[in-house]
Amino acid sequence: MSFKIINPDAYRFLDEYRGKDFEGEWPTIVEMFTISVKRFGDRECFKAFSPELLVFTYKEAYEKIKAVSRYLLSTGVQAGDKIAVSGKNSPEWAIAYLGILFAGCVVVPLDISHNDHDMETLMSFGDVKRLFIDKDRCEKIDKDKRVGLDFIYSLEPGANVPYVLDMDADCDIVPYKSKPEDVAAILFTSGTTGTPKGVMLTNNNLVSDTYIAQLYMKLYPTDVFYAILPIHHAYTMLAVFFETISVGASCVFGKRLVVTQMLRELRHGKITMLLAVPMLFNKLISALMDGVKKKSKILYVVVRAMMGVSGFLKKYLHINVGKHWFGFLLKKISLENCRICICGGGPLPASTFKMFNQLGINFVQGYGLTETSPIIHLNPVEAYKEESVGRFLPSVQTKIVDPDSNGNGVLYVKGPMVMKGYYNNEEDTKAVLSEDGWLNTGDVGHEDSDGYLILTGRAKSIIVTEGGKNVFPEEIENHFQLYYDIEDLCVIGYLIDAKTKSEGIGIVIKPTDECMKNHANDIQQYMENIVKEVNKDLHSYNKITKVLVVNEALEKTSTKKVKRFAVQAKYASLLQEQK
């Protein structure tokens, strides 16, 4: 496949503002937003439909953001102070985030699903002194010496603390003018046990990644992004929030990942850019195809045949007839206005990738880590490969270290979006980031001759079998993604021989409630039969040997990834004991 930059003029407009509104190669986040206010002041910027309609133009958002900044400065914040934001996706969340930066401070986005103790642990470690949070949590977060919070603010009206949209003050203090190399945000990637990992991302990290990613797809001021995944997460924060404000587009904030509400907001918001995780896209396409099949098997055969033709025309001749042919289907999942779908946060079946493109949606995958701001690989919309998570971005250097006989090794990357390091954690920083800027991603895979990355798994999750083979659980799990009777699953190793530390391959499965009801008397056998089907497609060394069926959901992150090590800790011994 020949490769070309899709949008070579992505950020050429910055030349007009360089030397006047900012200096150097990239603006800071504050400068990026200010430039968009100048270019698109009257366009819609932030919008929410729930609990009631709330809309801000760029000019209106700018005034609110500056008011928050004045308020913070009037109450004594200093340049570089750490201020946390934690709450449901909302325009208020975005205004608080930018208000903190406008005041010259550092944002610490926190997962709202953390309990109070874990929230306190992260804030204490991150030296956070102030917190913006939803109304129902304002009074629950302790203000004692464990955290030492000076102030708590609400992201919703009606609390007994200041509400972000009511903030303002007369203040003649000039805020610190952040530099590109200054830390803008600290994102915690894991753990409230042990030493937390707070990824320090600079203005340069985040802004460079925002613009460089646009070389692979064209974004417009008329685009409408949908923030349905948690916005504290690097994926949504950059690929939705920052991409929106970098081009003067609009962002609709979805507060709950409830399918009925999501479909309603997709339609009412006329969403053109949908970024989500594999689970969501799998559910949408399976519901759509199942609906066609239930209506008429003949219609299903005809539709799939037409989809095959449409996919060929789109991929190889760049003729997109899908939306004309299948607009009636896209309306059923509220994607009739959608221009581009991007999947990240985990592996996606090539069949799901392919079907969305066949329906006329420009559907691509991306890859990255919080430590890389996060985007480092992305499928160009006109040169995608279904089996790949994308091609490395311009300005990104990559190398595969210690490849095995199949060419799979650990991916190392280098580029302007690679983090400054972990906050107050020099040991972990040195473990993954070399002095000359190479980051060990911990992910294993290979790149093809065009620079497209094919991932096989995480280095830390490798299962070492009795025969000495290295098995990546993620590769096995991918085979189950279109079995819709399974709600959650996780492939883990269980100990076979303590001396050699060799492992067997087990799987923990949580069936759907409907499946549990329909197979109340034979659920174990039913799941084992599915595993037998999958085993037929696997090599002899990575076949699953034990199946554990559970009736409770597996523990997940806020982006709906199963926490593999939590599952390992809870269920490995049960697999080991199973006969």
C-alpha cells in the first residue's frame, strides 16, 4: 500500500499567528484556545443536552474561562499549583480545566469512579490543594490533613461551595504565562496502592500531538465531536476535547454511557466525529446486523453482499457509496451524520472495522499510551489496514526491541508527545524512559513495511507455557469479540509447575444475563463449547485448557477495559484447583 500524508496543511494556519500570539513551533494550550476564539468566536464550542440544554460559543466559553482564572488568582493560587478536576463529562468540566491553565496552574484530571480514599491518596501524592468535583461528592471528600485541600468547588449548581459557572472576581494579578515545556497536566494511569504513576504531560506534548494527528485526517470547524468516554482519560481528553478546540469545532458532552441516551444525543447533536472503545462499536454493529437478520434473512444476505461491494469501492477505488446505499441502516444507530469513527483503548476485530467502512463511515483505529499524550499510531482515513492499529505519526520514531522468530518484540517510541516523566517517581521514570528520550511502551508487536503496527499483546501479561512458548492473552481474547453471549472475559495463566513456573492457559467468562437465563442448567457446557470453537482456530501451544464461568462482572477501568491483574489475583487459584 502506497502511503501519503492525507492532510499536509493541517496546521499551516499557525504561521499566521506565530510571532504574534505565540512563539516557537507550537502554541501552549491556552494560546491554542485563544487562537480558536479569534478564528471561530461565534461558533458553538461546548454543549450538553442533560440534565438540561447548556451551550457555549467560543467567545462565551472564553469569558467563563477567564472568570474562573480571575477567581482562582484572587484566592491566592500560585503558578504551578496543582488543581484537580473530577466529574461527569460536561461543559463545566471543560471550563474548569481551561480556567486552571489560564491561571498558570497544572490540571490533575481524576477518575470520578475512585472512592474517597483513593481520591485522597492521589491528591495527596500529587500535591493537589484545590478540587473541582460534582455536587454529590463535594461534601463527601474529606478536608482533613490527609489531603490538606484548601478549597473545593462544584461542577454543578446547588452545592454549598462555589459553582464553576458563578465564579468571577476583580483581580489585577497577571497570570503566569506558561511555556511550551511547562507541565500542563498530570494524569494518573493506575494504582492507588504502591507509588502512583502520575504522567507529566507538557503543553508541547499535548499540543504537538493534537496537530500532528491531523496530518492523517482532515478536521473541520463544522465537525461535532462526542465526548461519551470519561474525559479525564488521555484518549478522550486529547482526541475529543483538544482536537475540538484546535480546529474551532463543537463538542457535545455525554454524561452517561447508556445506549438509549447515547443514540438520542448522537442524533440531536448531529455528531460527525465519534471516538469510542471496541466494546461500544461491537455492540452497535452487532445490534444493527442482528436487526437486519431478524427482519429478513434474504434482506440480510442482500445487504451483506452490497456491503462487500461498497467496501471494495471505498478501500481500493476511494469511491464511497455506503452512506447512499445504507443510510436507512445508519439511522437506526444514529450515525447518519457521522463522518469519522475512531476506535482506541483496546483491540478491535477486523470484521467490525471492515463493516463500518462498508456502511460508508470512515472508520479507523489508533494506538497510544497516556505516556505518549496519547496518540502515536493512527490509521489514515484513506489508507487504512483493518488488522493494524495504525501507522506511526510523522515526528514519531519507533523501534522493535528483541524480536522473536515471528518478528514480535517490545515497541519503543520517541517523539514530541512522549511524557516528561512520572511525577515524584524517578525510579519508575528511569525504568521506561531513557535519557535520550526512548519510551518503552510495554506493548509487543511488529510493524509492516509501511510502518503500520500490528499488536500482539502486553509484555507484562505474557503467559509462559509448559513448552516454553510465550502466549499473549490479548491475541486469544480477540477471537471472542463477536460472541455476543459473553459479557466479560479474561484470559489468564494458572500455575502448572512451581519449579519451572510454567503456566496453563485459562479463561474467566461472565456470560450475559440473558444467556445465563437461557442456559441456566448447562451454562458451563455452553461456554466450554464456545471455547472449543475458538480453540479450533488457535495454535496447539495457545489453546485454552480451563474454563471458569462466573456470575459477577469482571472488574474494569473507567474506559471499560477488564483489569487483567485483578482478575488474575482473584481467579487464578480457582483455575489451578479446577480438575
